[in-house]
Amino acid sequence: MINLRQLPPVDEILAEERVQNLLQTYRHDFVIANVRLAVDAVRNEIRNRDEEIDRKAITAIILDRLELFIKNKAAGTLRRVVNGTGVILHTNLGRAPLGARALQQVMDMGSGYCNLEFDLENGERGSRYKHVEDLLIELTGAEAALVVNNNAAAVLLGLNTLAADREVIVSRGQLVEIGGAFRIPEVMQQSGAHLVEVGTTNRTYINDFAQAINSETALLFLAHPSNYKILGFTTEVKLAEMVRLGQQHGLPVMEDLGSGVIYNLEKWGLAEEHVVRDCVAAGADIITFSGDKLLGGPQAGIIVGKKKLIAAMKKNQLTRALRVDKLTIAALEGTLLEYLEVNPEENIPVLQMLTISAEELKLRARELAELLQNTIASLPLILDIAVVEVEDVVGGGTYPTLKLPGYAIEITFADNKLEYITKQLRRQNPALLSRKQEGRMLISVRTLLPGDDILLVRLLRQVAGETALIANPLTNGEK
Ligand SMILES: *Cc1c(COP(=O)(O)O)cnc(C)c1O
């Protein structure tokens, strides 16, 4: 208890040179608030200590805390993550990493002014949607296109525009929930459309839809069951059948593709996801998909389809609330431009990771293993570094059952340190996320990006090195 009397008042701490240095850079109120937090933290720490600590020592501890608090807060909380999980479209890690052209566009348009809503030809007001609309028309064969904040917004806008206060018919097999609490029935409710469920979980026929049509029906709806697969005794209505039925009754057909690819991945045995152009050709009136799933661009909801329907959506007040900013448009344009060229899989990171061969991955894993052997294998905590076969996944609710044969670096740590080291690696900047298997760390090479190998060496050296230095009591306590 005696120590508490030694706690210096805030004024006295503010006069310290180290605080004065902080005040050169940081706001006064921000520094003061953190001085208080540091004093509180140290008060709690020393309250129960028996040994006497003098005022000077306490002040030094407070200043250490203060500098740490401010350093951490001033660094923000967003961190680059080295993705060793082998999940390509990891929703929690920001889905698609952007390609070079998309990033360049973001830099160019974000750092200055641009013709976002200005028609440079005529010198008058233009449309922000025009930039990517023409490209999307070119790439999908659709009559018109519109881009909103994300695919959830695209579905909401589509339903609200085409079916508010009226009925939308959906198969019970497609009332899906996508990660992040996107549920078709709930989005439907938000949109003001009335859901009419037909068929059963595993089998729905075109006749189920036909029988449900009445004077209140506004729309026939298909959702791509992106993150699961019903296997066995199943029937789902084909888009072409639905289009035929819609045409007989003068009803539009809307398909929520979820991922939706613009470029046929059949060559790599990845034909499962629908190609947007094929859905357009099959007659879907409205198709929605994400910008940051297999397309490999920024978060966005892309709507393509019939001109008349898209025009109605553009007029909907909701569009203003769901609109995308210039950075999204810049990144999306940069991504879509890659698709005008042959072999977009060479320049779009998501497609690179998806189409890379197992042979190439093996080669990369061997090179990385060798690099790690030469740099960190001698650290006392590292018992073994090896190359092993793994199965990677696409993620982001895409190709739910597909396993991609890949390779990983497998690291065996001494002394049961795996958990501790895994946690410390997550706390670095950049952070490293890995997988584990049978008490060993796995770092899948598929999802590593250029330059990540050097980062890996640095991170592992730092964390495994530090962990070896800290005496066991603390590491045991941290576990
Ligand atoms: C992912 C997905 C969505 C949601 O898309 P976001 O871009 O994440 O908003 C909607 N529907 C389906 C079928 C999806 O796969």
C-alpha cells in the first residue's frame, strides 16, 4: 500500500521531457487521456506489491506505459496479414487481394481529382456508374449494368425495385444464409417483397413455380447456393426453364449468383461456378454477384441485366444510399480491364491462386523451405522444417466442396510452443495466420503473395527467437 503514495500527479508527469516529446506529435487531449490511463494501469500494478518503489522508478514505469499506449493507438488496428491459411477468398481477411492495375487506379484516382461524375467530352455532369457499366456490358453481354456497395445491397435493390409489396417465388432449397448474416428470407423482408417458398429442401420442380404464380407475383428468384451443396436425391430448377416460365407469364427472372465468374475456369477443372455471360445468354433478366469473390476486385455488388429493369433500379432512392465511392469504382475498373486481355489469370491475384498448378506450388514450397532452412532452422525452438501436401479451399462461399491440392511448409516447434508462437505471430505487424495439424504449424504457400517469403523469415525469426529468450515462467503463464 505504501507505494500508492509515491504515485506522481498527472501535472508532474506532463512536465516530463518524454511527455513533452509526445506532445510535439500528438494532440494534447489524446496525450492527457493516455497519461491518466497509464497512471491507472500502474496504480493497479503496484497496489499489491510489497517491495518499496520510489517515485522516480514509478514515473519511469508510467512513462513506459504511456509511450506503449500511444504507439499502439497511433498505429491503428488494421494490419497487413500474411495469409498462410490456404483459404483464397478469406472473408475475415478482406476477401480478394487486389491486382496491380486495380491498385494503380486507386492510387491515381484517390490521390487527386477524377472524372467520377463528369463527362470530359461534353464538359458537363456525367454518371459515376458509366465507367464500369460499359466494361461490364462488354464482358457479360448484358444490356446494362449497375454497381452498388456489395452483393447483399444488389439483391436488396433488385428485390425492392422489382417486387416491393408483391410476391417473389423462391425454391426452399435456395433460402440460403451466407456468412455475415446475409439470409435470403431476411433480405427479402427488408426489401418489402413477400417471399413465397415452393418445393422442398432437396427437390424443387418448375411446376412448383408455375403453380405458385398469381396476380400478385412480381418476380421469379434463383439464388446460387454458394456455401453448401445438397447432395444425393436432388432437383433444382434450371435457369433456362425458369426463363421460359417467366416469359410465359411476363415475369422477370432474377438470379443471385453470389460469386459469379466473368472468365471461364473450365480449363482448370473449375467449371462449377456459373459464368455470368452464360446466365445472360440463358435469358436471366437480372443477375447479381460480388466484386470481391471470384472476380478478384474490391467489395462491390454488381448487377447486370435488362436495360429497362436496371434503369428502374438507378431511379430507386435506395441506390443513392447503396452507392459506391470513387475508390471502389477505380479498383473495379482496374480489375475489369484485366478481363479484356487474354489470360487474366496471370494478373488477378485470386485467379492466380486458383489456377496455379500443384507442381508450381510444390516448387515454391521447396524454395521457401530452403530459404527458411538457411535462415531460421538453427533457432533452438525450431525442430524441423518440411514440405507437406495439403488441401486448400476457395472460401468466400465459393466452390463449397472443392479441395485444391496444394503444398505447405510444416514447422515443428520444441517444448509445446506451437500455441504460443502462433499467437505471437498473430500479434506481429504484419500478422501471420497459419494452420495447424497434429501439433505442427502449416503455412500454405498458395495464399502467400510476392514478398511474403521475406516477411515470413523476419516474423518467424523474431517470434521464435524472442520466445527462446524468454524464460519459461512467462511463456507458461501466457499459454
Ligand atoms: C456472398 C453472397 C452474397 C453476399 O455478397 P456480399 O458481396 O458479401 O454482400 C449474396 N448471395 C450469395 C449467393 C452469395 O454467395
